[in-house]
Amino acid sequence: MTDNAQANLKNLYRIFTIPEAPDSTLGSIDQAITDNLAGFLQEHIVALERDLEEIERDFVDTAIPEQPTFVSDYTEFVKKKLVAQSVHTASPGFIGHMTSAMPYFMLPLSRIMIALNQNLVKVETSKVFTPLERQVLAMLNRLIYNHDDAFYQRWIHDSQSALGAFCSGGTIANITALWTARNQLCGPDGDFQGIAQEGLFAALKHLNCEGLVVLASRRGHYSLGKAVDLLGLGRDNLIAVDTDDNSRVDMRQLRNHCYRVQNEGKRVMALVGIAGTTETGNVDPLEEMADLAEELGCHFHVDAAWGGPTLFSETHRWRLRGIERADSVTIDAHKQLYVPMGAGMVLFKDPAALSAIEHHAAYILRHGSKDLGSHTLEGSRPGKALLVHAGLSIIGRRGYELLIDQGIARAQGFADRIVAHDDFELVTPPELNILTYRYNPSWLQRVMAQAPEETVKEINILLDQITQMIQKEQREAGKTFVSRTRLEPARYHGETITVFRVVLANPLTSDDILDAVLQEQCELARQESLRDCFDQLRQIAAGCRVERLAL
Amino acid sequence: MTDNAQANLKNLYRIFTIPEAPDSTLGSIDQAITDNLAGFLQEHIVALERDLEEIERDFVDTAIPEQPTFVSDYTEFVKKKLVAQSVHTASPGFIGHMTSAMPYFMLPLSRIMIALNQNLVKVETSKVFTPLERQVLAMLNRLIYNHDDAFYQRWIHDSQSALGAFCSGGTIANITALWTARNQLCGPDGDFQGIAQEGLFAALKHLNCEGLVVLASRRGHYSLGKAVDLLGLGRDNLIAVDTDDNSRVDMRQLRNHCYRVQNEGKRVMALVGIAGTTETGNVDPLEEMADLAEELGCHFHVDAAWGGPTLFSETHRWRLRGIERADSVTIDAHKQLYVPMGAGMVLFKDPAALSAIEHHAAYILRHGSKDLGSHTLEGSRPGKALLVHAGLSIIGRRGYELLIDQGIARAQGFADRIVAHDDFELVTPPELNILTYRYNPSWLQRVMAQAPEETVKEINILLDQITQMIQKEQREAGKTFVSRTRLEPARYHGETITVFRVVLANPLTSDDILDAVLQEQCELARQESLRDCFDQLRQIAAGCRVERLAL
């Protein structure tokens, strides 16, 4: 080896050595970043008003650097190019997506988790983290199913079974649930060795049926579409059922679809109820869905990725009544458990259910081992269960209850203000802590109430442009942020309109901030670029009045 | 609201507020944990010699705590019950799994990543992190495929396509690759709308075939089994092909299987080559596999979760020759890119490939948006690409090359020492930085070389017990750690034996430590509990000698 290579090697070893005391470089970087972060985070949602296209120009070099970079130089890059141009998802004015400020203890605990770098796929690389994760799964299982002590004592650490599975998020949780449902429905039977072994083609032949069907409301999360694609069922076999005026699945239609499907020679594999729809925060009639699933003998899954933690609240948990009858339930920890990004769970009523997807290997996950990896879709996984455990312990049931209750109350208060405001239309009132609305002055709302359907359609097209423009410019201004989506509210006869979407889960979001959001939207509506839209609206309105006079 | 509830609420808000300067509680906790971690990490692999069953007793409470716990109390729990009983995966003596010490800068950068809490599913919650992730994917794509500058300039930030997908690990990466392969093979065609839409049953009818088959060597990772189960193909349609003496897929057998499958009316969907088998670290003949895949017109996936970074080494990259012809390649960042747990990638040769699994929603991932989530299996994801970017920048191509070269050299050196040692048998020599061996004294090896097959079998059964016992006790002693697996080496005519498995990727693992591992195993072999095994072995050996004399 040359002297140069020797020197390089020595440098390399140094970066892998844990400094006994934080050395000056590391310490100062860490400090600089912390200072910068705090300074930045208090001021803006997105610091620099640069287009994505403009930012991209800094990220076009695809050659892997040949020579190492100094950590201090890299830190400058992180500060100037990354931190300064990231999104302040924790800001109390960032109310458009399912993000929030985090409890401060999550940060040092995350650091420990990362420093320990456990791998939860097996006991040999996680030791105590394995029983910890099982305990967390049991706690969440209990929150939903509330089996008795003897049940949990029996199953919590049983190597052959699982009360649930930890994963990177709600999508994997939903897929795991439907994978399990599929494999249970098509389990080994006589000569047929089961779908896991023989595949879907053989399974359908064995069941003598044309397809397996999953039904959920139109408001179901897009991960359900991914799931039926991935599992080989096909998106045609995910039936999106219409909802009632409250964005809850229409039970009559759901039942009709189920029996239609069966008449077509297909099997209903699963009903999916939603506890907290992504776009409007509504809860399906879970009790009635459980009845129907029982009647059909099919799997009942509840996607409570968002709404699950409502169960913490003695005031509001009734809204999820029937969830305890679900065969499986998805809950996201990085949503209303206030854990950092990348932690989800699926819980099962029956501790034997996950056996339907059990798998083993020669070097780990051996039969009889307690390795968690034998019952998870993912392989290697970090010890995020620690953060859920910390939340449950430090915040406690009552703490989470307060958070949930406050969020729902804040959403109701905001809805009241929107209704009372002269310039806005509340589109979907909040059942939990999500609502949608749009800019629609009351004079125009009055016109729409009486105008013929064709005219309403014309107006909605213009309002869509206005909503889209305001949302975009508000986001780019970087002070506050709401998201937007497209819905088909009953009052417009199923016509699809664009709306602002607001999620109120950040406990630091005050009424003043909500007022500022509306205030900013009013200002944006008055800007030059929208004048043309409003002129057209006024003309249409005038036309309506003329028509009415003519009559 | 009662005064009490008011006070609770105030406390709750406090834990969500970022302290302007670290307050004394947070500061001291963070410090205490850091100190404790460093102190602990330098001494043991697993600190307390407690059985898992014993530890489990501390994790049986399934009721979610009603009242909050003080952060300081929780910190005590973390220190005493978690940190003290976790596994020191970074220890240079922990050479049984794919873990290592981490570059120190990963810790402060992880903290930033977690504090920023970006969600990479969409631009609105990630801004600059979206182009950053695309850049990282392009860099890794280039490492494998080395397309020209114009290619990367054209595709790196193109909203309609993707050079790869970031995910939580190799399992999701492999599933994503095979999902894509399946959907491409069964894409829309005439009246058939494609498998994503119509499902596998309709797809097979359309293709007029009996099943889709994936072929890989017996040494393929267990995630391939999960993938064919999940995708509806069935485990029967994953063919595990025998390997040659070097644990590489036997090309003659692979080819025969492919044509047999076709004669049975099935379609070969994909060949999976392995670049660094999990158990033995071998590399399949990728060039020849690429030829065969081309001949068959099927997808060629390479699972380079472990071995991918070998491409950094000018000395060793030839070992992966042919990988640039793969349609898709899996690389794990939490393995030889030295990033903390939970980061993997799948790269595609064709930027349009991932369109086969593209999906959209009304509130995000809209057509034409740059949201990364439209081409990933997972939904919400953290900004781990930052850590890969940091590694590539700070360590650089040459730094990674040194790490790879040193690992391979160290494994070769260790293999030499095992061969020269009187008490050990090298079972699989290292091609990269993984090898397997077992305790098998040379006098016994000499007996086995001449004994009849039946006797060899008898000896192997006893050696298996010895290997298993030594591995278990060494793990429990907590000074050093090797893993174990079961292999069928050619020299024992396909008989399955238990072996120690060693992975040498931690740059801090010195020759002294490797000597200590062997030394400890020799001591464990001499203990009382194994005396009976060795007595039996000596008797068998004596019997063999008597037989030979009798002849």
C-alpha cells in the first residue's frame, strides 16, 4: 500500500470511530445545525421562494464524487441548500397535510434509536427491542380490541403468533392486512396447498370463482388500489362505493355491490371501512359494515391510519364503534401518535391470522424463533417501536385524549368561522379534525342556490380555477399552507369541484393562525390575476338575475 | 374546562414547543444518554447476560398508561432497560450479521432529517428533498448503468419517469422490481387492459399460459419467496436452482428449468441474479444470466442488496460484470453504504419501467406532478436519501472503494487463518467479504475424508450440535458474535450442515479481534457440555481406523 493509501485508510477509520467526547468538529456542526434549524423553523414554512425547477438545477450532478468532501463543507451545503429549502412541516400554519409539531423528546430518543441501529427482523440484532415491539403491538391491539388480561398474557410474547405487525407506514399496513385476508380466504384445503404456495390462478380455480373483490368507499386511500394491483386481484376488483352526504360509505349501495359481485361468480374477499378518510376525515358506519362482513363471511379491515387514535378520547371514541369487530386495523404512528415519519402498524383480532403470510429462512426466522421478521412484509427494520412506546408512556392515554379532543374542537370552531365568513363556503364539515372549504362569496352562493344546473357548472369551473390559484400562491408565499383536493359534494349533484383541505392536528395551531389563513386567502382572491375570473362570475350572476326578472 | 384540564393542556403544549435554547431537562437527558451510550457501547455486545424470556417479563404490561410519565423517569427506563439490553451492532466483534460501525456524521445528519420530518411522498411536504432523492437515485443508477450525461440530464428530474425508487429496504426493493416485471409482462394489449387493472387471472388467460415463473439460485434471499406469494404467483413458481461449488447458480440447470417451465405452458417472468448472497457472499454469473434473459425475452433482476457497492472498487468491480445489463437492481443503503437501518433502493435501466406500477390520487400525486409517491410501493417516507447523499459526498467513491477492498482482503486473510488453524474447517471461501466455517479439528477432517458416506453423515450430525452450541454460547457470553446458517456444500454430497457465518464489513474489525473469535470458539468447544459429543466423535473415528485395519 502506498503512503497515500495508508493515510486515506487512517482517515476512513477515524470517521467510523465514536469520539469519546464529542470532538470540536462534530460538536460544532451539531450545534450549528441545531441553531440554524431553530432559527429557520420559527420564521418560514419554505424559506426561499424558489421554484422547484430552479432548485432542481442544484441537483443535476449524477457523478458520484471521486474524492471525499470535508464534513464542514457538507454541513454548509446542508444548511444552505437543504434545511433552507425544505418544508417546515411542524409549523402551526402548515395545516394542509397530516403533519404536526413533534413532542420534543422524540428528537433525543430518535438519536438513541439511530445510534443503537438495531434491526428488528431478528432477535440477534435487536434483543430487548423485540419484546418492546411486541409490547407496543399488544398495547395498540388492546386499544382497539380490548381483549382481557389473560388473552394478552397468553399471546404477547408467543413465538408462533403475532398481535400485529410494525412497518414503515399505513400503505404497507394496508397491504399486509389484505395479503393476510387473501391468503386466509385461499388457504390450504385438501389437495390444494393454498395460494401462498400455488398462486392466485390455482386458488381461483380451486374456489371455482372468477375473481376476488375488495370493496371500500370512494374516499378510500389510494394505497388500496396499490394493494389490489400488487396482490394480483386487479384494480377492477377494487370497487369504489359511493358515499352519503357525510362522505361515509352508502350501506345500501355497498350491500348491492356485494351481492352483484357474488352473482357474477366472484368472491368478496374484504370490506374496508375507513376511520378518518384522508381527504375529509369521516368515519364509515363500522358497526353496519361489520354486520355485512359477518353476513358475507369475508374479512373486515379498517383503515384507521388517521383516525385510530380517536380511540384515546372518551368523548369521541364512540365515533369508531364497530372497529373492535374488524379482523385487522391499520394505525399510523407518524400521524396522530406524533412519532417521526416512517412508522405504521397493522393489528389483528386473531393472533393466528398472520400465520397466513409466515415465512422462514435458514440463517434467521427459524421455526420457533421469536424473530419478528417471520410475520412482516418488510425485512430489516429500525427500532421505531421505541418512539411509539415513548409517546404512549410520556404523553399517556389522557394526553393523547386532550390532543384528539382539542383537534376536533378546533376543527369545529374553524368550520363555524368559515360558515360565518362572508367569502367562504364550507364544503365538508369536520367529523374529526379535517374539513374542506373554498373561496366562494356569499353573493355567489346565493346565485348558485337558484341558478340552473348548467350555470352552476359554469360557476364551479371558474371557482376551481380560483381555488387552485389561491392554494398555489399561498403555498409559494410560504407563510401558511392548506392543501387542495377534488370532491363530489351532494349539493352539486356529484359534480367534481376543487376545495381547500385543512388538517388540524398540530396543537400549536391557534385560532389567530386560522384567521390569518382566511385573511391571506381573501387578499389573494383580490389580486390582479384573478380579476378576469371574478368579472366572468359577476357577468354570469347578472345574467341569472336578468333571467329571473324575465320570468 | 376545569383548572386541572387547563393545566394539563398547558403542559401538553410545552412538550410540542421547540425550546429556543436546549433547556436543562432536555439538555441533560440528551447528554446522559450520549454518555451512557458511549460507555456502554465500548464494553459489550449485549450488556446484561439475561435470557430473552427473562427480559420479556419487563414487557408484559399491555394497558396504555393512563397518566403521563416524567421524561426523566422515562429516560431512566431507556438507559437501564433498553440501551443496556440492546445489541451492540456496531461492535467490531459483532461480525455475524450485516451490521457495522457507522460514520460518525450519520448521527447528527439523522437528527436533522428527523427534526425536519419531511415526507417524500409529495413535493408539498418535502420540497428540496424531492430533487435530492432524484439525484441520489441517478447517482446509484449511474454507478450501475453508466448511461451518458445526456441521458441523466434528460431523465433525472422528469416527472413522468423514474430512474429508481427509494424504500425502507431490500425486501421492498425486490418486491418493487418483480411487481414492475410482472406488470410489464402483462401490460395492456388490445382489449386486455393489463394486469394492474384486470388482475392475474385475466392476465394469464390473455397470455394463454398456466403461470408466471421466477428463477433464482437456492441462495436467493427469502424476500423473493415473499414477493412471489404477495404478487399472486405462488411459491411453487419460484424455482430455486442448484448452485455450483462456489454457491453460484448452475447455468446449465437454470437453462433446463427455464425450458422445462415453458414446455409446461408457463412463462418465465424473471431471472434473479444475486450479487452477494446473504449467506455466503457469492456473485452469480451475471453476464451469462443476462444472455439467457435476453434469449428468453424476460426481465433480469439483480439482487445486489449486499454486493452492489463492490462497484465502487476498481479492483473488484469486474466480479459484478453483467449487472449493467439487468433491467432492475436492488441496493441496500443500510448495508454497505453505511447508512442507518431502513434505507434501500431499486434502480431501473429504463426510466419508463416504473410506469407499470404508476398510481395517482386527487389530493396528491396528480398527473404531471413531481411527487415521488406516484412511483413507489410505500406511501409516506422519510428523507433518508439525505444520508445516502452524505455518504457519497463525504466518503466519496474512493473512500467506499477502500472500505470494500479492505473488507474483501480481511475476509481472505481470515479464511487463510481458518485453513491454517488446526481446529477449523473453512466451508465456503469468501468471494466478497462473507465466509462460512465450522469447528472441525483436523484429525476429524482426515477421518471424514476417508470414511464412508454413512459415517460422514453421523459425524456431521454431531458437528451440527457442536456448531449450534458454540454459536449460542458465544452470543450469550456477549464478547464476540458470529451467526449460523445451514448449507449443502458439494463436498458432503448435498448433505445440509450447520456453519458459522461471518460478515466482514466493519472497518474497525481487526485481525486481533478475529483471532479472539477463534480463540473463544476453541475454549467453548472444550467445555463440559460438549464432552459427550466429542467422546462420540472419537469413538466413530476409532471405529473407522479399526475398519481400515480390518481391510
